[in-house]
Amino acid sequence: MFQRFRTLALNTFVETVRQPIYGVILLATAVLLVLNVSLAAFTLDDDDKLLLDLGLSTLLLSGLFLSVFSAAEVLHREIVNKTVLTVVSKPISRPVFILGKFTGILGAILVAYYLCFLVFILALRHGVLQSSSDPWDGPVLVFGLGSLLLSLVGAAFANYFYGKDFPTTWIGLLAPMLTLGVLLVGKFDEEWAVIPFASNFVGGQVILAAYLVLLMVILTGAVAMAASTRFGHLMTLAICTGVLGLGIAADYAFGQYEATSLAAAVAYRALPNMGPFWVIDGLYADAIETAIPFRYVLYVTCYASLLTVAVLGIAIAAFQRREVG
């Protein structure tokens, strides 16, 4: 059973990465993260805080679209085209099929999120230019853009001369190159002076905040998997957007009224509460009490894991009764 599960997950991962929409969303996210550096300058308050807020929001939206389109492509499309019959007719149970598909999609989402997170770090390191006379961050531009261009050239070379698949080859080259580029940026300041490693980088609180956003993305992927057992792209997108939006606003929209309204109490308990995952307000606080403690991260991780397992249970139950013939 494990071998069948592993094969199914690996095939789903490769199929997801090869989708054109996967690369389009990756490039669009990278472009938006870079543009956030300029957009964050149009504020009368804290530019760096706005840049952080925009960056985390971009990562969340990118994860939302990746989850929806990946799940709809690898699951709903197979159901509609009836190609799923070639899998479930073999000794592969439907729960294993759903879990294998989700694992493959999750792997693709983690790779995409990691790459976008590296661009996010480079954008934060560059920071907002307060005036047109402020210098650009040379190491960020050289190592960041250099990694992207070299990976594209390498993937094109491998595709043209050796027939390698371009999207998977590009992702395979971009991940180590961009990682190396971020590590090299950590050794230089804006004017190429050698500094102690990561002394001019983002703090651990930002990394924890991005990790909590990743938990939201994983949960959204599970919701997309459950919705894709019954619906297509647009309906899956609407369901995931609704669950994500209402989950983020659950405390404000329902939590404060649960003592006086039965409907609010039911909605507050039925919807997954996304509020604990969004901790942007604690990142720029001066008091140590408002920092993100490790215990909080552990509790939220357990909460996200339980929610994800519950949603996958719903996905399995929905697919068990799904007519695929």
C-alpha cells in the first residue's frame, strides 16, 4: 500500500509542477513581491510594516490560487474525464487516492511557498526606498535576479539539447540557486561590504509569521481538495475564498456575538478560525509580551494539523460517494 501511495503522490507532484498555471502563479507572486517594495512607499506611517503586511498577504493569496487550481486540475479534471477510473479500479482504495493526491499537491505547494518566501526575504532585506536618491541594494539585485536568470537559461538549455521538461527543470534549478543567492546576500550589506552573516536580514519573528501563513495555505489546500471532489475551478475558488475570508474575520464577525446570537455561535464553531495564524500586529511591538512565543507556534501548529485532518476526512467522505463511472 505504501508503494502505491508513494507512486500516486510523486506522480501528482510532478503533474502539478508541470501545469502552466503553476509557473504563472510563481512568476506573478515574485513580481508582486518585488512591486510591494515600491507600493509600500505610499504611506505616511511605517513603510516597513506595510511592506511586511503586503508580503505576507501576497504569500497567502498565492497559496490560495495554487491550492485551488492544483486541486481542481489533478482531481476534478480526472473525475470529469473519467481517467480516475484507471486508478480506483486497481487495488487502490479511495481514501488512499485522496491522501496521495493531497500529499502530491502539498509537496508542490511547499516548493512554491519556499521559493516565494525567499523572494519575500530579499524584498524585506532591500526595504522601502524613502527617496529617489536612496541607493538600490546591490547584492539583492545581483544575486536575486542572477539566480532567476541562470535557472531560466539552464532550464532552456536542458530542454533544447536534452529534451528535459522545462517547468520541472526550472524549479529544480531555481530552488538551490535562489537559496544560495539568499545566503550570499546575508554576507554583504547594501554597498557590498562584508558583514557578519544575516546581521542585516529579517528577524526570527518574521520567519515565524510566514510559517503561520504557511499553515493557513496548507489548510486551504485541504479545503480545495474537499471541494474539488464535487465542484470545478470557479466553485472551488469561491468556497476556499469564503472559508479563508470568513475564517480570518471569525473573531470579529461571529466571536463577539456568540453569547447573544445562536447563529453567530454556530458559525463561530463551524468555521475554521484563521485569526490565530495572522500575527502581523505582534511583529513590530516593543514589549516582549507581544512577541510570538514558541509555545504559541506549537499550539497553532497542532490546531492547524487537527483542522487539516478533519477537512481531509470530509474530502474522503465526499469522494467515497462520488460517482466516477
